[in-house]
Amino acid sequence: MKKNRIWIFGGTSSGKTTLAKRISSSLKLPYYSTDFMKYSKNFGKKFSEKTKTRKIKELSKKKKWVCEGTNFGEWVWLHLEKQIM
């Protein structure tokens, strides 16, 4: 199966979400945001390190996705590096 993974990251209000959702729609790829890996749905509570790690590992196993966010820290890179290189 061919892998189609697109990672978009940048500053707040830079158009990442709009671009990611357009690409996702156009290429029929699932859309993800690092916000939903780091924060609960109400953005008021951060997930634990264990939960964040589990969520990014789950994403890294998927063959196709578009993911965007400003949260591109070590916790993301450690789990995606081997998957996308």
C-alpha cells in the first residue's frame, strides 16, 4: 500500500488548518491536528505524556494522512521520524 503522509506545521493563524483541510479533501486523505493529540476537546486540559505518546504512535502507524499544527515538539518528532524518513 502506498503511503501518503503530509505534515504541515507553522505559526498560529498562518493558514495551516485551511491548507490541510483542503489537501485532505482534495486527495481524500484523513485529516488530523496535533491540537487534538495534545489537548482535550475543550482545549482547557492537556493530555498526559502517556496519552500524547499513544496518540502520535497511533497516527504514525497509519498509511495515509494530512496532519497540521503548531505542536511540533520532540514528542511528535521522536515517534514520526522513523515512519516518515
